[in-house]
Amino acid sequence: MSLTPEIAARLAELDTTAVTDADKSVRVLSPRTALRSANGAMLGTAFTVRCEGDHFGIVRALEQAAAGDVLVIEGGRHPLAYAGEIFAKAAMAKGLAGIVLDGGYRDLAYVKDCPLPIYSTYVYPKTGTTRLLGEIGATVTVGGVAVSPGEILLADDNGVLVLEPDTLDGIIARAEQIHAAEAKVLAKIEAGAGIGEVINSAEHAARLTAGEETALRFTV
């Protein structure tokens, strides 16, 4: 399943917490992959590039990526800045959905207020060379997880997820159910209910004490 307008609209109504609750096997990038720009809400299709101490491959990827893509960059072992203000503006001009970089980002004076979602593992001022082609379209490792071309990246202020297109429909359906259930729970709490009135905490504790199978769940 591709990221159709309908699927994109359904995902836009969810957050990363509901999606991870719906499927515990969803890949989550390391919390070291931090938001650097002003907007963390990101949804798009992975366009991957691998670099090693050189950022010319990113220039080539920016030329080839299409609107709606997320540029996903594996920067290698060298502590370097692989992108900055120029690449951010070039990505926005092409309508990219965001940049996720396993490596250093720079030009934070601009980037911190930039509307394009930009995530990186660190901030660093010094760039590398521009003499290597890089590897475009490979499976890359970013934030400790593998990302392949065409996979879906979903992000918000809680973090960055990687979703397999073929699993989207089932995950979204379960996440929508969770989101709706949580809305009911929140409404009850906001109306004055205690936590024990919306979650089976007493029953769960009793079953745990008795060594029985049990699960904590909503009761509304």
C-alpha cells in the first residue's frame, strides 16, 4: 500500500503514540535523533542516501527526490555537518516532507525557526568533502534502525517512526480505535473521574497478586 491521499489524511489525525500502541514492532528512531527545526509533524516516503565524510551525495539526492519524500541520510562515523540552511531551503523548494539525518546538522540560527521538519543526531559546525558520489536508494541505518526506500516516515514531537507500506492499513485501523478510546477516557477524567474509574487498576492488581493472566485496559 502506498501513501495515498486517503491514507495520509488518516495518519495526519493520529500521533506516534497511538501508532506505537497499535503495533509494538514499529521501528522507532533513537531519541538521539532530535528535532532541530520549528515543526516536528512529518509524514512522507523515504528517499535514502548514504554518505561517509562527504555530502555531495546529498546534493544528488536533493536533485532526484520528489515532492512528498523525506530525505533520509546515513552520515557514517565521521563527526561532521552533512547539511544546513542551504539544503533545508532546497528541500522546501522541491516540496520535500522533511529531512532525517544520522549525522550533524548546522546553521541552527536559521534551522531552529525553519518550517521544514528536520531531525538529526547532533549539531556540528564543520562540513566534510564534496568528492564522493554517495549511495542513493540503498537501505540505510538512521537512528539505530534500518530504513529502506519507499517506507513511510511518521514523526511528531514524540519521535520518528518507520512504517512498512504493506502494514499501514491494519496499523492505522488499530491506532484509530486506540485514539477513540483514549478520547473517551480523557473526557471522563476532565469531567472529574478518577483514574481507577477509567482503567481496571483494582482488578489488574488483584489478578497480578494471584498470579493470573491479566492486562491493564480502559473500562469506558
